[in-house]
Amino acid sequence: MSGRAQLMWDEAVTGYDFGPEHPMDPVRLDLTRRLVHALGLDRELDVVSAKPAGESTLRLVHRADYVEAVKAASADPGSADTSYGLGTMDDPAFGGMHEVSSLIAGLSVGAAEAVWRGEVSHAVNFAGGLHHAMPGGASGFCIYNDASLAIARLLELGAERVAYVDVDVHHGDGVQAAFWEDPRVLTISLHEHPRTLFPQTGWPEETGARSAEGSAVNVALPAGTGDAGWLRAFHAVVPELIADFRPDVLVTQHGADTHFEDPLAHLAVSLDAQRAVQVACHELAHEYAGGKWVALGGGGYAVVDVVPRSWAHLVGVAAGRPVAPETVIPEGWRQEVFARTRQLGPVRMTDGRWPVGWREWEAGYDPADRLDQAVLATRRAVFPLRGLLA
């Protein structure tokens, strides 16, 4: 296997645009790519595109009637069929929607193929991670579920076990649904509690179909969870399950909307903690998946201050050149930010909380603590199904 990493990029992904009033502003993708360049990270890996996902690839996850509905809405947005979740407030129809959604899916599938075939060890598609799309409908700003398609393609290529770890603030419901009955795929989602956030799923008791009990794992975190609690929950659940499952490939989703500045959610996680989880995922891939790692983007609506820095860190980790948190951001990038958005860009690659610390689960837990209650609920629901001690 090549030790080199790959960044999936095509400028056309910025056409994934629901309109000027929608929170998923594609400027976040352009600014991330520009920051990657400004930091010199694109010299450390291969930057490649891929062909859009074709009909047969999309059908690995999505129903034929849904794909046809997307094509129709793409050609004539005014005719979008809302029964498929298209033409709604969350997922407005726009011209070219099918084409750009297929491209984003193709980039994630291309990343999975390159990693599986040993062409690279790691591949990143920060335009991907559109984890809410369902087999038969759009949901939560997501048209085609590129994460599910990448996993399905890995299975088609011969992977026997694929682990998916989702640290977006929202539950990775579409990926869980796609593999609910498939024990070859372990889905782990850490997210804000469904009582307080869309999509109102991702309860600890959701553990997979009878044919795949223990293959779906959900850590539902209380609103207000900060760095120490978020990292404690991650390390109390994820490494032990990955070690037990021993995946052939690790696929991770790094939505940046856990951040305390994100306008659509209620966690209080810093950029520094996000970087720490990226590093942990990289280490898990090397320890348990032979180094095979596909890393995706996801949500994130603080499109200037948070998303570009978080995903630039992700690219740096994957490239084997992690960006030091104290790094000063090049002035040229900050000038581009102001020119594009009339906002002042951040100055450093840190929120000033590095190094971040947390208390290991093995040190003991407090049954009266809400964070510990959430972790316990997950461990008790899932670990015995996998033959592990809760």
C-alpha cells in the first residue's frame, strides 16, 4: 500500500448550493480548499477528482424511483416532488442538483476505491459526509448519501467488515438506515441528544436489526457537552468497539457543527477537540484497519471561522503533516475571506484550548453525571451484544 494520501477535489462541488438564505453555504468548501493550499498541505498529498457516481453506483444505496425524482427536480426545480423530500425548506431543488450530488458521491466512492486498492493509505473528501440522505428520499441538506455509497462500494469490492464513525453533531441516520440489517458494517454515531436536535433519532437503544444486533451504536450527548465530555465519550466507546470489530477499512465523518460557534446545534466543542478526534481516528485506522482510512466532511455552518480550519486540520492529519494548533493562518487567505464574505477570518489554527484533556473512562464514572449517563446507556445497550463488558 502506498503511504501517500489523497485529497478528493473538484471545484464543481461548490455548485451544491441551496440558495443564499440556506445555512449550507458552499463558500465553506471553497475557503477550505484555499486554506489547504495556503498552508501548503496540497504539496503533501495527491489532489485528484473522480467521475460522478453513475446509475449503477447510486443504486447500491438509493431506490431507482428516487434517483429519477432527483433527476427530474434537477432539470426542472419547480416540479420537485416533495414526497421525496425535494423542494422543501431543508432541501430546496436547484438546477444541476443531480449532477453535483452525483459528483460529490463519486468523489467519496473514488476515495474508497483508491484506499481499498492500495493506491493510497488515506483519502479525504471534505465535500462529502452527506449522511442524512435516505435510500428513498432527501433529508437534512443531503441528496445522495455519499458515505453510504462509499461503504457499499467497499463491500462490493470485497471488504468483509467496514466501520463507520460519525462525529457530526447530528445523528448519522441515513448511514445507519442503509446498513441496519447488515452485520458487515458497524456504524457508530456520537451526536447531540435526539430530544434537542434533528433528526430526533440516534437513541442508545437503536442497535441494529435482529440479523445485525450490535452493529448500530449511538451515543446521545446532552446539550452543552464541551471538550472534556465529548472526548471522554468518544474514548469510552469508539476504540474498544473498533478493536473488537477489526474493520478492513475505517470510514469517518467529521461534521464541524459540534463547535460552540455553530448556529444550528447546542454542543460546546472547540476546534482543538475536533482535531484531537481526527488524530484519534487516524490512529485507530492504523492500529485496527491496516491504515485504510476514508475521511469525509459533513455539517458545519460557521462557514468562515470554523469549517475551513477544522477540515484543513483533517487534511493535515491524513497527509501525515498535522498542522500545529498555534500555526498563524497566512494573511493572503484572510484577505480572500474578507473579499468573499466581508467577514474577518480567524488568525490561528486553534481556539486556544490545546492541549485538550479528558478523564479516561477506566478512571471511574459518576452515575449522577449526565454525560456519564449517556455513555453508560450506550455501553449497556451495545457492548453485551458484541460480547464486551458494559
